[in-house]
Amino acid sequence: MADPSSCWFLHDGAAGHRQQAGALAHALAPEPVEFLLQARAPWSWLAPRRLPGDQAAFGPAFAAALASPPALAIGCGRRAALSTRLLRERGSRVVQVLHPRLDPAYWDLVVAPEHDGLTGANIITLCGSLHPVDAGWLAAARAQFAHFAALPSPRTVVLLGGRTPAVRFDRGAFEVMAAKLEHWLATEGGSLIVLGSRRTPPLIATLARSYWADTPGQRWFDPSDGDNPYAGALAWADRFVVSPDSVNMVSEACATGAPVYVAEPGRATGRVRAYLDELLRRGRIRAQGRHPDAFDAEPLRETARVAAQVRERLGL
């Protein structure tokens, strides 16, 4: 019997999966419960497909939790898609974030980005990804990282990912981006906050530290650089330069009111390219050029809209 007041969000530990499931859960429930899923073989390979005995797919703790399922379960990623299938069978209403690569009818609702091309009666689409960035979140981050106010303007925030199968962001791409940034700094001054991700190659991190060693600002690539100032960087940015490989990073930058410049968006292929092309069409991003061609930027925030649709469709 499902607990009528509870909400769980489930993920496999990937930062993007945790972020999206958690953002939607917190938009729908005051105190959602987080489940980190550690899938066992063969389910780790085959999820969200089912096999006999799959109640044991995520270990004894999850198997025991199935006896008291929540009213609402939100999963993100294909491993979480198996967990939400199991919970639906036990009475939970379930929402799966991202294309589950199976018939969407196995879930009550599927939330998928427009660039996935998924359609159907129980599909909710969005431009980009789910995240918590809104006016309140940004205000709290500005207060928490108030020291960024002392940095000279314009404060340029650079968000770096790395090479993926769909995007060739390598040293050559970084060098092109860096040369354009050097011109920005030479003509306008200001400060530079450069942040890496788990996919940023060590060589690019080393180059970023050395190229702008004398430029005011901050560099962060891993915990050896101290606490991650990502939230403060989003909140205090006057403008962004983002590598073209991460839908999540571009989405979060676009949720602020600052202009977003993507370094060589033409390097992206497939679904990532479709997403960037849509943002270019909307005028929310521009390709990074030799000069920072300023433009008015409306925040693009999809989480609240998606949450409202989930409430309406599930009668929450």
C-alpha cells in the first residue's frame, strides 16, 4: 500500500541524473526521500528491462523498501527506470525523466527533452534539462557567495565539460575558445570564473589555470581547489561561455538572466546539436565570437512548468 504523503527520487549516482530527479521531486513535494541505486548484474546491464527476481536488482535495502512504496516516485536514467517500474507495480504513481528506451506506457508519465523526439499521450517535453535554478535559488546563492561581488565586471563565467561521443570538445576547441576570451579580456577587462566538470581533461584544467593566472577571479576543477563555487558563479555571472558538450550546463546558464555564449556549437552532433540549434533559433544563446556581442536574455526555466503539468496530469 503506497504511503499517500511520500515522494521518492531515484538515480544511479550520475550527477545529471541526481540533479534532474531531485529538482522535479523538490518542486512537487516538501521533503522528498532520495534513493541512490546500486544495480547488480545482470540488471545493471539490462535495465529497464525486467528479469525474474528483479526485486533484488538494487540490493536488500531497496527490496525491503518496496513493501512501503511512496505515493509518487521520480526516476532519472535507465537504471532508475527499472526501479520506477517496480514501484508502479506496487501502487506508486511514477514519473520517469529522460527517454527510458522502452515503451513509455510502462510509466505514468515520461519527461523528456524535446531533442529526444519522444511523443505520446503520457509524454511531457521540455527545452533542455530539469534543475533547481530559479529566482529564489539565485538569490540564496548570491548571499552565500557574496565575495564574488568584489570581482571586477564584467564577470565572465566559463563552464567547461569535455569530449563526448556526440561533441568533439578537445584541446583544439579549448584553444580556440581561450583565444577569443583573451580578446574579450584585453578589450574589456573584468574577471574570469572558470569551472570544470568531471569530464574536463586534466590537460585542459592545467591550461586554464596557467593561461589566466593573473586574471582576477577563481578557477575550480576538483575538490583540491576548495569548495565548488558553481552556484555562486551562476548567480553572479554577467555573461557565460559554455563548452558545447553539456545540455545540463547550458540549461542552467540559460536559467539566469545573463547572456550565454556557446563555444563552437557546430562541434556538436545528434541530439545535443538539435538542442543548441533550438536555443540559437530562440535567441537564448549565441555562438562565441571574437567580440562579446551583448544581447538581452530572458531566463529559460522549465522545471516549474513541468512540475505543474505533472500535478495536473496525476491529480496531485
